[in-house]
Amino acid sequence: MAKIILFDFDGTLFNSKKLAAEMANEWEKNCHISLQVTESVFNNYSSSLTASLDFNPEDFIISLSQETNVDREKIAAVLQQEWLYQEAIFDQADKILVTLKKKYQLGIFSQGVGSWQKLKMEKSRLLPLFEQDLLFITRRKTTLEFLQTLPEDSVIIDDNLAVIEDLVKFGKFKVFWIDRYGNQQMNFKEVQRVTSLAEFVTKLEN
Ligand SMILES: [Mg+2]
């Protein structure tokens, strides 16, 4: 059976910060909501959450509509624009995944609100590149219970050092850390550090 690779989504395959910035631009253009207003509604909404990964666009849209009196449907329409998601893919991840898919079974190891994670995967058109039974998506992904559901000996790539640390402690996986900005120290000898998906592919083959 082909070896399994599980990809973190946000920050590894997908630039969620770029998506958020582009959406704010679209709300300004299409709904005349200034960037400052979007940012301040976002900050207020975020401070009501336990963690940023509890972000739910449907709730955010309700807040933005209430604060601006702009029709909710009009704000929500921006969320449906596929090109926003396609432009937020890192490193031509789609092409790299298509190549890897010839040799490996590809899956997802992601955390957040499930419907939002799935929407980003669908609209970016990355979702069909993964095996249906290898989509590991939950609100908090490093709990022991959840890690136990992942196939042993999977390769896992993630950008979050706290997640990397939990994966190392758990053992049972071959872990890659994607450090896109190169500004953090990492002391795990068993983890391979890469700065791009292309470098990941090179190191994977060696
Ligand atoms: Mg991430």
C-alpha cells in the first residue's frame, strides 16, 4: 500500500491570511465596507472566541452585517468567490499534490470549524486531491484521542511548532516542519525542517 502523507491545511498548503486580506478588499469594493471597519469587527468577533481556530465565517458575517447594515447575503456572496481561494494556495500546492498523488496516498490533518475548513478545501479545488477516508479534521487536532485515529507511520507536514511538538511527543509519525518565514528555532532532531513544499518533496524522496 502506498505510503500516507497528511498535510496540515492553513499555513502549509493554504495562505489563510492572504484569503482574509483579499476578502476584506472585496467587501470594500462590493459592499462599501472600509478595511478599518472589517478589521475592527473582526477584532471584536475574535476576542469573543476561545481561540482563533474557532473562527466561523457565518458568525462573522452576521456581526459584519449588524455593524454596517449591509445586507447579509451581499456580504456572504464574497465568501463564494472561488478565485479568492485559488489565489491563496501556497507554492503551486495543487501541482505538487497532483505529482505526489501518483506515489502516495494524500490526506489532511487540520483543525478548526469543520464546515469552514471544508469550504476552503472545496473552493481552492484542493479537496479532490485527497482520499476521502484520510480527511482528519477536528476542532483541536493534537488531543491524544484524535492522534490515535491517524494511521501509524504517516508522514505529517505542519507549519505550527506547537503542533510539531505534540506530534513528536506522540511518536509514530515521520514529521516535517514547514517554516515559511524562517524566524523560529526548532530543537527536535527527529523533525525535518523545510521552507517550501518543493523542498519537502526533495527531502521526502531522500
Ligand atoms: Mg497550520
